[in-house]
Amino acid sequence: MKYRLTSYWNHFKKAKHRGGHGIHSPFLFRLITEVIESKTAHPDYSLLKQLDSKSHLHLIADKTIQTTEPKDQKDSRRILKGLRKIDLPMRYRKLIYRLVLEFKPTAAIYFGPTLGHNLAAMALGSKNMPVYHSDCHLPYGSYSEMTLTVAHINTVSRIQNDAQPPIKPEFIVINHPNEPKIALHRIEEQLNDPGKNDVLVLIGIHKSTEINQVWQDLILNQKVHVTLTLFNLGIALFRDKSQKENFELKF
């Protein structure tokens, strides 16, 4: 907790590019001001909020996380809160949605646990885009499937760990903040064969010193041309037409 608070304060002091100030690239200025900082209320946002409410009710009703003794009610609430934190906060889910909407990837892949909300944000950003889910945390699978079913999303396919999807993803999300070695493995896979239009999103970059080091190493990698550091996640762009830059953004 102390590390996270310190990281937040340090990030807040360094992040200066709100409103695109100091950004000279037209592409990045537009990306920051019209996509990342967008205030547009997209119609799909209402569905994301509905899914969040329904998932919360489903978790409350799930007997596998409920306790019967009054002394254990606090533990039950703690477990419930922890499960809800598996997915990104709503404003970050909306950002994932907007990034997919902006970059229009041919396919996307999500590594890590989810109750389905992060996947829904990706899938709704491009309705016909195939989304692949590679996850070693199978206990969350039923929640994920329920969320996608309620949203009538049928473009998400689960693949085996380390299996290659039939279409090379151009949009990659890695959600392993508590497992930096796994996150690093996924990043290294991407760095072996990066596409010039690829976008890589790393979730939880300030969760620990270990996962932050993974992000810092990615910033320095010569195959990555632009990185955008938000507090809860980092965005890496492989655009070969851009000069190498890193921006810390208030979000």
C-alpha cells in the first residue's frame, strides 16, 4: 500500500501533459485530447454500466463466496471487493473501448483474469473484431461467460495458454500485475514479432516495484516507439513513423 501511494504521488508530480500541452506530434495530440481524455458519452457506455451492476448482484448471490457466521461478514465483503478489482475501474474500461474504437485492430487478445468486463469493453469497441482470451485463472471463467452472454457478445474465444490465435492480434492487453514474470513473458512474445500498428496495454504498472520495472524496461525497448504512462496502466505503441518518446499523463 505504501509503495502504491508513493507511486501515485510521484506520477502525479511528473504527469504534465493534460490537454495535450507540450505534445508536438499531431497524431499524439489527437490521441491524447480526443481519445484518452475524451468526454464523449458513447452509447455502449450504458451497457458497460449495466453489466457492472448485474455482475455485482451475481457475485453477491454466489454462495461460494458467502459466509454464514456474522463474524465472517467482513471477510465476505473483502473477498467480494477483491473479485470486483480483477477488472479495471469503469473509466479505464471506457478508455480500452475508445482505444479499440480508434485503432480498429483486425484482432485483439487479452491475457489474464477477468470477470468479463475488460473483454466486453474490447469487444464493444469493434463489434466484428475477434477477441481472444488466454487465461490461467479458470475459476473466473463462469463469471466472464455470464457477462459476455448478458451483453450478447459472441466474438470472444478462449484459447489455451501459449496457443497461437488464428489471426495475429494487433491490440494486446496484459493483466498480470501480481505476476510480473508472466507479464514479462507475454511482452517478450509480442516483442519477438511486433507489428507497426500494434498497441500493447499493460495493466497495474504501479502495483509493485517488480511490475513497474517490467513497464520501465518496455519503455526503453527500441522496438517500442511511443509509450503513454497512466497510473493504472501503460500504453505502448509500435508505430515506426513516431520518434521514441514517453509521456506521463494525468487521467
